[in-house]
Amino acid sequence: MKKAINAWTIPETISFEAMFASISAAGFEGIELNLDKADASAHCLTTASKQVDYDRINALARRYKLPVCSISTSLYGGTLGSDDAQEREFGKNVLRKQLECASALGADCILVVPGGIGEKTSIRQAYENSRQSLLELVPEIEKMRIKVGLENVWNGFFASPTDMARFIDDFHCPFIGAYFDVGNVLINSFPEYWIEILDKRIFKIHLKDFLHSSWNQGVFVNLLQGDARWEQIVKALNKAGYDSYLTAELAGMPKTPGYLYATTSAALDIIINTWGGLK
């Protein structure tokens, strides 16, 4: 397993070059870039990104020996499962743009968020709409040969690992799998049990930690500061045969970003080197 970090963890004013330089110096082996709204940060991809932009990023990746390992996005917002055809088309175009970015930047996977549940859209409707939206894109996904990792987020869509596994299996597509976020299930479950069920379906992993509290549901915290049982998590990943990136996705520290990079890199070393060899 290799260690990576999501670009949302880097303060938004930092340029692409400064980001690549500092993340490489901190010892990371990959970086996950994000497709965001225009001007969301100085180091985001946008729907207007073109080949000239990809060429500059690729040059930085080579210079700093820091490959782009995956492409995430903030743009879905339930659109793939919406009852509104225009919103669904927007979501599909987001996915298409992620595929373009991944192909141009050498990433083998994109992160996609199905959903759309709301006051006017039931779980059943959101499920069927999300499924249909993705089914319509399967020919394009298979042509691009880029993995589409569906992420479990706090949107009420994947309530259990069996829900997630069944949704993935219904596509019968080797390029549609899971982008499993360890921290997102810690509030009410154990991520190692999800990993056991998702198994070979897992394409990529997001890491964050969650600390339960006696006075509220709890809070997300930095790695090794919460209740994640890292030994069991890594053992489950080993059993599933997972050998790709562990990508930290954490809240940034704008005043002391270097401290966060260093401590996160060290935490990943502990997670990988202490438990990574366990079978």
C-alpha cells in the first residue's frame, strides 16, 4: 500500500507547483486532485480545464515524482439520483469530465457519489435514478478503461456494506467498484466489517479518523487520534488483496499546513509499516 493525500487538505491559496513540491517533500507517493467550481482553489481542476492545463500538471508530477492517483470532485450534490433530467445530465457530465481528467493525468480511478435522496426524492427513486444514470455511462466508462469508485458519504444512500455491494454488482461492469471511505462509517459501524464484505470491489481508499464523544455524535479528527481500529482495518484490506493508495482526506490547517503534511505522512507510515505486513 502507498500513501497519498487529497488536494482539499492543502490550503486553497497554494499553487499547483507549491502543492506538488510540499507534498512530495513530506514523503507522499501520490496526490488526489479535485474537480471543483471555478476558482474554488489555486490547485483545483474545473470543467474548463484543457490539455494545456493537464500538460502543466503532468510536468509537475514528473518533476516532483508525485503521480496523480485519482480524481475526486465536489460537484455531484445528489445530481445522479435526481428526479430532474437536467440535473442528472449535469451529474453525468461531471463524471465524463472526471474521466477526461483521469485519462489525461494518468490516474486509474475517479471518485463518484451516487444519491439524491431528499424531501421529494425517496430512497427507491434515488437508487433507480442513480443506477440508470450510471448504466447510461457504462459504454463510455468501459471505452476509457478508467475505474469508477462509488463512495460512501453521509447522504443516506449506502446504509450498509451489503447495500453498497449489491448496487455495484448490479452493473456487471469490471470498471465500477467502491471508493471506500474508512472515516465515513465510523460514526455507527466498523470499517473493517465493510471491507470484509466489499472485498475485491474496492478500488480506492479514503482515510480519516472519527472520535466518538459523550456529548455529541463525535467529530472527525486527524489520523491515529480517533476510534479507528487501524490494525483490523489494514488486516481486512490485506485479506481483500488491496494494494493501492491510502489517501488521507482531512480538514486543512491553513496556518500550519506543513505540520499537517508531516504528521499525516508519519501517521500513514505507522499504519502501513506497523500493520501492513499482517495477514
